[in-house]
Amino acid sequence: MASNFVAGADTRTIDWSIALVAGIVAMIVFAVIEIAFSWAVRSEAPLQPLVVYGSATLNAVMPSVHPGGGPKTAIVGAVCLLALGALSGIIVAYIVDRIGIVAAAIAGAVFGLAMYAVDLYGIARVLTSLVALRDWMSALAYLIQGALAAALYKIMTRDEQVTVEDGAHDLRNLRHAPLV
């Protein structure tokens, strides 16, 4: 006896590649915001936030080594942020997959603030270099990063409803058209 399997309405169809891209792009914007705040408001070196994240990463991976705080540490921080951006993009995509763009942006903003609390109040107890970024500017950067990742994911995965006028050809699915 043959049976047909039809996926239920509660199944998720997350586009993982778009989730990764949305998370990485949002994290790049996060880093730019942190760098701008560091330079303009905190009166510190522009790359100081990257150095802080790099120091925290190096202290977590190699606790016996003291990071120098130079460009190599900033590069480690940038790589860490990109990896965390990819991970947060996947988590946010899972959270906002079945809601609208505005609700997704709000949920992403809440997720960003939760990441701020976990990173700068939870993980900072162990990796004390993160305490230097515990301020309203970092909270705003986290909020923007979460909202942007969620909104980008929803925008890039939405299905556009295109109407084809009478007599016009629908060229969207040409790759599936027979050649002869």
C-alpha cells in the first residue's frame, strides 16, 4: 500500500545560506557601529572593540597567553565576530522563520539585547576584557545587529507575488523550461 507524504504546516524551511549571509552582514554593520562609537564617543582607538573581542577570544582559547592588543588581536576579534554573526544569523532565522518582517525585526532586536546581556554580563564574568564594552552604545549596536539580521533574512527569503500581464511571458522559471 503506497502512501503519499505531505509535509505539515508546522515544518520549517529555513534557507541556511541566506541566514548565514544575513548574520554576517548584520555583524559587519555591528562592527562598524562599534568602531564608530569607539572613535567618536568613547574617545578610544577605532579598532579597540575588535581588540577587546580578540582578547576575549584568545583568553578563551589560550588562557595562559596574554594577547598583545595589536593588529593581530583585532584580526582575531574580526574573525570571531564573523563566526558569531553566522551563528546568530542561523539562530535568528530559526526564530523568525514564520513571522512577518516587522515582527521579525522586533524579535531580532529582542534577540540582540539578549545577546548583549549574555555576552557583557554573563560571559564577561569569565572573560573580563568584555567589561570595557558594557555601555549603552554596545547595547544599541547589539539591538541593531539583531534587528538587521532578522529583517535581512525575511527580506531575502520572501516570495514576491508578481503578476504577469496578458500576452507577456513569465521568465522567472526559465531554468526548468525544456530546450526543445
